[in-house]
Amino acid sequence: MACPSPSPIHLLRSHSALVNTLFLSHDNERIYSGDANGRVVITSTRSLRAIATWNAHTDTLLGIEEWDDSIITHGRDNQLHVWKRPPELGSIRLEGAASLPDLPTPILSYSLDVNALNYCRFSLLHFSEHEALLAVPNLVESALADVWTLPSCQRLHAAIGRPEEPITNFSDGRSGSKTGIIMSMHLFQPDGTSQPSSSSSNEQNLRILCAYENGSVILRKYTTPGKKTSVEGIGWEAIWSHKLHVESVMSMTISGDRTFALTVSADHLIGRYDLARTQNSSEDPVATAFRTKHPGNAAVAIRGDGRVCAVGGWDGRVRLFSTKSFKPLGTLVYHKQACQAIAFASTTIDSHPARSDREEDCNCDDDDGDEMTVDEKRARERWLITGGKDARVSIWELMSFEK
């Protein structure tokens, strides 16, 4: 039986336009939100005060992500910007004035020209504090993908997904059929680690998962790691392709351990894809469609432990499901219009087990000494952030859903 609907524990009214992208820092200290006017707001999760707010783009925001001491923003103005993250004023973290007129504005470090025709946000693969790979749609053809390296802004792989490439393991026997433009993409490594210990593995085991306008999803791998660069999609092999949705894929996300992915669309289906498998079997298929009672979905996110997912609907509701059985776990009701963005908090304490015992004994924060207990940290790890067409950002504290 599904849990009764709770109410948001906090509401943020920092935007005046549709909120369509959200990101939480990995330490759960900062909420990044972007809207249809190109405005970005960084909010402290401790005081719920704005740390910074500025017009990052001249058109709709597609994506935001924190990378080391930088902020990456991606807009419909065909620009991707890398900003220096501004310092957080102590008065803001410790619940200073509700309105501070002199908030710092991030300094623009560098920019990259991109193709934003298809509303597809970038995908960032971290390798170190100072190096990352960035996947975006191709500069000319929106059905293809490019991979760049940061901060050098060098294009390593161009035009991934050419129709003439050899394609195997297609579920319906197709070969090179048109998919339409890319709607969502994720660049990752299949070993479950998003941050390799050294940059020497940058070109090893690369995978790119792309969701398309025709409802299909294709997983590709880089098969010539001895070569640092590739052109015209050469060296990228399609592992499998599956088409579960009739309509365009509206959102796609992958689990934290890179073992499965989920998609949603205008239909009532949630697609689940096994990223570790290379072909179907009757007992354990690569792709499975789960039917829900609610068509029209715009966003999907997976909790850090991979057990729970959240789906944002055009009706403004956010529905929670088990990622194993897709049993409904509850519905969050606040937004009056479409929910366009969802983000789960990170499980930061569990990822550092060596800290847990002594930290629980002292109930203190060794980083800055502002007395945040372990219980408070764990409560924040259960946060879910949602944003919608109503220009509101809502913060929910979920139950653990443990048996």
C-alpha cells in the first residue's frame, strides 16, 4: 500500500520563470536551480538563503552541475559556461538576512560553443579535480554526439552514432534506422566508479547511452581505447538498441553504480535498461517496460542507493516507485503545473564509513564546526528537490522506505 502524501518541508521562491533543472552538491550543502529565463540560483541547504543568483544564459537553462570549485551551466543560447564557484558568506550559512543585496556573482572562467537545438543537457564524467569529459550533441547534427575534455576544451570524439556504423543486437532487427535527435545522454564507465584514480584511464571502458526522439535508447562503447581521439563516430560500437516508448524520451537517468537506467516519456511507461548486459534472454531481458496509470512524464531521478526512483508528471505530481518491482511508494502533491526537474540528495555519511563511529559520538561537523549532528545530516540525505512550471522549488524529506 502506497504511503500517504506528505507536504514539502521547505519552499523556495527564488525564480520568476519555469524551473527546469536542479542539482544538489555532493556534500548536500548547495542547491542549484535554473529557469527558463537563463537565471541560476545557488541556495544554502542550511539556511535556505541564496548564496548567489545571476543571469547565466540568455535563454532557457538545460543543465547545471558542480565540478570541483567550478559550476557548469548549459543553455539554449548554444553556450556552455564554466564559472568559478563564489565563496559562501558565513552570514548566509548561519541564517543571515533574508535578502542580501550584494551577493557575489560567479566569475566566468571559459565557454564552449554547443548545439542546443534538441533541449538535451550535457553529461559530465569526472576523472579528477582538474579533468573531466563532457558529452553534448554534435555541433552540426543533433542526432549525433560529441565528447570534449575539460578544461582544455578539446574535442576527443566527434559524430558518435553515424547510421553507417555497424550495429548489432537490435531488439527488432533494425540496422541503422533513423532515430531522430538525441533527447538525453549519459557518458559513463561501466565499472561503477565515476571518479577513476588517475587520468590514465580516461579513454578506457567509455560508454555513452543516448535516448532519442523516436523513443529508442542505444548503448555504445568505445572499442579503440589506444586512440585518444576519433572522428565520424569511428571506433564507437553499438552494443544494443531498444525502443520501449512510442513518443520521444523526455528524461533519462542512470543509477549511481552505473548498472541500470530509467526513461520516461509522454506515455504511461517507465523504461528500465540493464547496462551490464549485452543481449536479451527470455529470462532476463536488457530492457523492460513497466506500465503505470499516469501518462505524461517530464522528469525522472534515482536515489543514490538505486532502490527508489521519482517521476515528475505533467500534472505536477511526483510519483515514487521501487526500482526493482516498480511498486508505487507514494505521491508528492504540491506543484499545480508540470514538474520539470527532480534531484535526490546524496548519501554522504554512508559513503565515508570510517567517519561514522566517532562522528556519531561527538555529534559535530569537523569541517566547519557549526554543530550539525549526524541525525540532521541523515535527515538531509533523505531530501528530494523538485521544480516546476509554477516557478517554485519544493524540498521534501522522504522516509527511508526500508522494510
